[in-house]
Amino acid sequence: MISAKELNKKSSTMKKLVLSIAALISFVFMVNAQKLAFIDTEYILDNIPAYTAAQNQLDQLSSQFQKELESIHAEIEQMYKDFQAESVLLSEDMKRKREDVIITKEKDYKQLQKKYFGPNGDLFKKRQGLVKPIQDDVFNAVQEISNEGSYAIIFDKAGGTTLFFTNPKFDLSDQVLQKLGYK
């Protein structure tokens, strides 16, 4: 049995979908003389060996960082378990010192985690160095194809953009790969 809340949520989602389709149809009618096409960046990037190599390198680096962090986390957990087991035997001064050591280790762990995986962390910077130039090349190739073919809009069917139907004759993905020197 569907609750009223779930029914309202589904109804709201359906309304959004209908409005999106209506907006897209009106948009297409507004630009009826314009040329439209689409690409699939996921397909394009998967067919660029340098991108695959960069992704593999990033995966290895991420795994290395994760292993290091897991090791430190296990060490912190062991320190905490040891502290709990021995706390009845320790003086208040010794307890505070041990707690301070554990807290410092936890802070160091969080800083290292941020250094590796934070918004401007090592992994992000490495990704910027390896993957962004390839993505920029793809963007530039699409832009050139758009200018050469007088396309008003080129959609990307990979990721978040949902295209309900795509005619393969308007797919420029292979053309982008050719422009980049692949296939």
C-alpha cells in the first residue's frame, strides 16, 4: 500500500518530468532552424587510452592513500582499546596523557585524510593534472565540431543529462574521437 506521502512524491516527480518534456519540446520548436546533436563523453573518454591510464593511476593512488589511512585508523582503535583495558590501573595524570596522545593521533588522521581526499587534496590535484587536460581536449574538439557543423546545441547523454531518445545519426562521439586522433 502506498502512503499519501509517497503518492505525493511520485506525483511531484511525474509533474516535473512532464514539465521537463514540455520545456524541451518548446525549446526545440523555438530553435527549429537550429541544428542539434549529442555526444557521449563516457564513450569518448573510454576510447582514449591516456584517460584510461590516468584513471588507473588515480585508482592506484587512491587505494594507496586508503590503505595508509586504514592502517592509522586501526592503530588508533588499538590505542583506544588498550587505554580502556588499562585505564583502571592508570593515575588521572596518566589517563589524561594517554587520552591526549589518542586525540592528537585522531587529529593527525583527520588532517591526513583531508590532505589526501579533501576538496583541494592530493588526489584532486593529481586528477587535475592527469584528467583535466584530456577533458579540455575533448571540450575543444566538440567546440570545433560545433563551429564547423553550425550546431546550435550539442547535448551530452552521459552522466546527468537524460535524453529519452537519441537517433544515432546525430551522435558526434566518433567524430570527436577522430578529431582527437583516435579510431
